[in-house]
Amino acid sequence: MRGKTVLPAVAMTAVSMVLTLAVVMMWLGSAVPWLVALVVGLGIDGGWLATLAYERRLAAQGDHNRVVTAIGWSFGLLASGVLVSHAATVEDSAGAWLAVAWLPIAAKALWLVHGLWERTALTTHALDAIQGIQQEARDEAAVARALLRAEAATEETRLTAVTAAGARVARVQAKTAHTLSGAWATLEAARKGEGTGKALTSVTAPVTPGVTARWELPVWGPSEQVPALDAAAPALTDAALDQLVDAIRTSEDPALSYRDMATRFRASGHSASEVRLRAAWKRVA
């Protein structure tokens, strides 16, 4: 991994040094002896290489020196200036020399990138640990998403089942209400029939002589719990029962209905059969 940043920097530095030396030899070779031009070229390349080596040693120690960095960039700018100056004096291939004049600056930039990579590089163990943490986080997120999807599907199934059951209950209640309403209509029609009174009179006359039979439909509604009858309590006579029923019926104004009277009668602890209680009600009412 380290070679991906250092090798391009080394290659571009070498090319830049060769170009700088060649340009100095060609540019100054006609004006001064070639040995002088060689010394000038090697001086530029040597100063650049020396400052680069010093920068690399400081970087290996985790240190940094702005003066050394500034000198290194000065040598790079000097090399680029030599290439640009040479391109300005060449008439036939000025464009080609200007195209490579940026190589010294690019080489310094690559070394800067390599230094940044070194300061942020991690060991294989650290990278493996980071990858493990990231993978664990992805696994937990995937499990959480799967759990949420499963819970959503379960809740959807439950709501569907509850809705279907509610619909079935509503249909049964509607059917039952329809059946009860039909039965109530039949009872009402039978109560209002012409033969109902005669039938009731023939049935109740032996039991309650002198009392006109009257048929009242039971109340369709919530029932009220009444206390259990005390089997040991003595049976009331007809006169005592009539007196008690009349007292309960007229205890409020207007007089109580039969249902309210019967409820209070049994709530007070008295006992009587439904036939005797209704007969007493009819006598006093």
C-alpha cells in the first residue's frame, strides 16, 4: 500500500532532476564550459535531493521543519523556472518544454501527498478492527430491520384476524337481532289477536277468579340481579301479599310499574311465586 504513493513521487522526482540537468547543460553549455553547466545542474538537483532527504528523515521521526520545507519548495520552483526559461528561448519546441515545466512542482506535491498518507496510515490490525466494528454495526442494523419487518407482519396478521372476527360477531348480532325482532313481532301480533283474551281467561280463571286476564310482554333489556329466595321464610297470605304489594306500588308518585314493584318486593327479602305476585298486583291495581 505504501508503494502506491511513494513510487509515483520517486519516479516524477527522478524525471524532473534529469530534465533539469539536461536543460542546464543545453542552456548554459553554449555560454560556459560544460563542466560549469554540469556543476550548476547537479547543484540544483543535489540541493533538491538533500532537502527532500532531510524532510523524509524528519517525517520518519514525526517531526516537521518549515524552513526545510520552504527550501525544498524553493528548489522545486527554481527547477521549474529553469525549464520555463529554457522553453522561452527555444523557438521550434517551446510548447513541448512548457508541457514538462510543471514536473518539479508536481513531484513536490506528490511527496506532500505521500507525507499526508504516512500521517494517516493505520496498521493491518487497526484496519481489521475497524472493518469488524463496521460489519458488526451493519449486522445489528440488518437484524433490527428484519425484526421490525417481522413485528409489522405479525401485527398486520393480528389486525386482519381481529377484523375478521369482529365482522363475524357483527353478522351474528345482526342475524340475532333480526330473529328477535321477528319473534317480538309475532308475540305482539298474538297479544293483539282476537282469541288471546279468551285463551288467557280460560287459563287464569281457575287460578285467579274474578280477575280479568291481561297479558303484558316481557321487557327486552338488561336484567337486574335479585336476591335469592329464602326457602325458610313463611309464605304470605293473599291479604298480607295484597297489602304489601299495594304499599310498595304506592310508595312513589306516580305509582310504580309491576316490574319495579316486583324488584323492590324481592329486594326487601319477601318471597312469592310469580303467579301469586302478579295476581296480587292485578287485585290492588
